[in-house]
Amino acid sequence: MTVVDAHHHVWDLSVRDQDWITGPELSPLRRDFTIDDLDPEARAAGVGRTVLVQTVTVPEETPEFLALAEAHELIAGVVGWTDLTRPDVAGELARLRELPGGRYLKGIRHQVQGEPDPEWLLRPDVQRGLAAVADAGLVYDLVVLPHQLPACARAAAALPGLTFVLDHLGKPPVAAGTLEPWASDLRALAALPNTVAKLSGLVTEADVASWTVADLRPYAEVALEALGPDRLMYGSDWPVCTLGVAYGGTLDLTRELTSPPEHEQILTTTATRVYGL
């Protein structure tokens, strides 16, 4: 089985700053992380294909990622960024597809978690942009906070032709040890057939210095019950994951939180299907 890592990042601070890396708790991330750093770790863990995901909302990053995918066999897909509110978003998506590596563009993502409006996804201009993403045959990755999940469900209901991929299970409050209202809101989103999610990022929602598998299991169980293995996919969230676990440890953790009959779907099949790898 060739494992697919459906969520990782790279960055070079000499090219541009990652302005979200602030404070002492994130200081280990304030250095370059390249695909050449990831490659040996991924291969050692049995990961044969990955999806590279945007990190900052600048138009230059996506073409860079597409070119990187063209040059490096580990990267099988790119989730990039474009301004969904621009009136010519359909043309911009077509332009990205024509760039070197454009065939690797599989999805679009925006840092919705940073938007002060909890219903940003429901704005008419954003809805038009999301419709263009669907028309282009791409998926839309959701990086949101728990209080934004209701708007995610309404957006997915309004656009049944667009597949919404929830990153990091919507960042549940693992450190607080509470399930509600996150669990109910996740179930409402999962009730829509055009939604899938990544079993990723849980360690960094916990106490990175003292987390245990038992801390994470209730959240994984809710996701498995709501979505099933055919709508869940593994993602390392490298290098952010390294705040609490090594790259290979994310794969070990995913296997421990799920059962062997679920592994092929979660580790390979779902991401391959959803992203058209």
C-alpha cells in the first residue's frame, strides 16, 4: 500500500515571511522547511505521494508550488490559493492550470480561520468564487475554527457540486478536553455527501508537550462515526506537526486511532479519489 500524505507544507523564509509564525511556542518553525527535508522522512515512513497545501494568502505561492510538484515526484497534488472574491476567478484558475505544473492543481484553500466574519463562506462574492472552483473540477479545503463549522455546513449545502475537505477536523478543542458543540457541528457537516475530512493536526490542538493517544481518541471516534473511513484521509500537517510529534509519528498515530480494516481507505484511497491523484 502506497500511503498518501494529504496535507503538508513547505516554506523558504528567504523567499517570503510566514507571518503566522509568532510567539515562543511556534519558534521551532521559524526556519526553512523544504521538500528535500521531507522526502527522506516520508520515504522512511512508507509515504509515496503527498499533497502540498498553501500556507499564505499571496498569489505568488501557488505557481511556485505547481513548479515544485512538476520537479519533484513525491508531490502528487497541490492545494493552492487564489482570491475567491475577484470577479475573474474562473479565468485565474484556468491561468494557473496552464502554468508549469498546472496539472497538479487539485484544490483551493483560504485562511478562513483568520476571517473575523464567522459567515465569510456565505458572502455572495465568496459563493461565486466557490462555484468557480467547482466548475473548474477542483475541491475546496476548509481551514476553520470550531465556531465556523455551521457556516461550512451551509456553504456545502448551497454548493452540492463542490467537494469540501475539512482540514484538521475543524481544529477541535483537544487541549480543553471538550467535545461540544464541535462534535454536533461536525456531524451536521458530515451529513452532507459532498464533505470529507482530514485526520490531521490533532496533536497541535492538544498540549504538544504532554498529549496522549487517549486525549485524541474521542475526536477521532466522532469523525469516524460521522464520516466513515471512505470520507477520511490521513495528513501529517508537516512541519507544524513537529511541535508535538515527528513525521513518522503522525502515521503511527493515525494507525493507532483507526482499525486495520480502515487503513487502506484512510491512508490511501480517500485522498487518491478526492484529489484525483
